[in-house]
Amino acid sequence: MTTPLRLPPGIAGTVGRIIGLLALAALLQACSAIKLVYNNAPDLTYWWLDGYVDFNEAQTLRARQDLARLHQWHRSTELPRYADLLQKVEQMAAADVTPEQVCAVLAQIQGKANTLADQAEPAVVALALSLTPDQLKQVERKYEKTDTAYRKDWVRSTPKEQQEKRYKQVLERSEMIYGRLDDAQRDVIRQQVALSSFDGQVSYAERLRRQQDLLQTLRKLQAGKPTPEEARLAMRGYLERAMNSPNPAYRSYQQTLMQEGCRSFAVAHNSTTPAQRETAVRRLQAYERDLRELATQK
């Protein structure tokens, strides 16, 4: 029997990511934009993957077919569940919340991510087995490019610069949910960001570990002639290590970020006015309606 993948408790551990999850509809602004992005998700995902591996013709055909199947499953099975979860969040948004309530919502989101990972596993394994040595070199080059940007933002910058960047991110996402925040509310967000244990160097080290783990796993598959089951177990092992780091210190750091994120979101939300909460509820309701409409489309 296949054991479902389980995401780590801290996978969405920062307050910015929590707010980002709730603000997805607002980030896209118009309802039509949400529908446009979701309906084109297979193509967008394909092009994102292609940027890493540079698909050949056969891989392109297989990847597009797999993504189309995954998208249809997600539309019919998962979107109604996301809408149900949003309905619960709407109810929470009208009143004060506790860090425990925020973390409970995160746990449900993580459960849905687990389900998606399980559903995508056959396609992931098929892609892994089809990659060539040249394509792995392309993955390495892509990693180097994205790592350069990450280092600029989160490693080489000063702690003050990092805090300011994170503050602006959280503020922008918060105002997409609640509307404009006043100075006191902005100070609350700034204080919560300042209290965060986020360490760009620690996160960067884990990022590099995951990248090398994937490359080593793929190279081992190329070097041998694994059976489909052996390949599945190899990729599952990688995904589990990516989701639950083998580094105990990083797991502790990740858990700390999650707890801080839940607390920070609760503090920021509880600083909002009744009118701002009404705005949040209306925007989340609009997103819920969009999800239910998308779920019924073929």
C-alpha cells in the first residue's frame, strides 16, 4: 500500500505566506483573471517546467497529457474542497482569531497539498525516468540562475534590508485582503516581522541541500536501470526529504517559523477594524464563488 506524502508543519511558516494563501484572489484582482490563470494552469506549469529541463518532443507530449489529467482531477475533486475551506476562513475573518485557529487552517491546506503530491506522483516518476544528462545540466544552470537572485535578496542583503523587504511583502498582501491599513496597523506588521526568526542563510543552505538531493537522485536513476517501483521509491524518498528535511536543526527552525507565522497573522488580523474585516470577507466570498464556478467547468 502506498503511504501518502506528508508535508512538514512549517511548509507555510511565515506570516507572509499565510497571508499570501488567503490573498490569492486579491493578488489576481479581477474574477476573470482568476479564471484565466486557473484555466491555463496546465500550460503555465508546462512552461515553468520547460524552463528547467528543456523538454524534447516526446517529453512535451507526455508532460502536457499528464498535466491536463492532473488539472481535470484537481478541478473536479479539489476545487470544491478549497471553496469549502474558504467558507470557513470567511467565518473566521469576521472576528478575532487565535494562533491555534490559524495553524489549524494551515494544517488543512497542508493536507490538500499532500493529496496533490500523491496524485502527481506517477507523472513525476515518468518525467524523472525520461531526463537526459544534458537536461540535468540544464537544471543545474537554472538553479544557479535562481540561486543568484535568491542570494541577492536574502543572503547578501543586510538584516535591515531583508526586514524591509519582508515588511513590504506582508503589507502589500494584507492590504489586498483588508484594504488600506493605518499607521498603527502597519506598525503591528513591522513589529511582527522584526520578531521573526527568519534567517536567509539558513533557508539558503536548505535550498541548496534540496537541489543537490534532487540532482543526485536523478543521476542515480540515470546510472542504473531501475524498475518502475524502484524509481517511484527513489522519487518518493526525495520528496519526503524535501518536505521534511533530514537536518534536525532546520526542522526546528521551520517549526519555529510556522508558529511565529500563525501568531503574527493572528496579531495583525486582530488589529483590523470591523470595516476592514467586512472587506476581507467580501473578497474571500468572491474568490469562493469563482472556485465553485471553475469546479463546474469542463
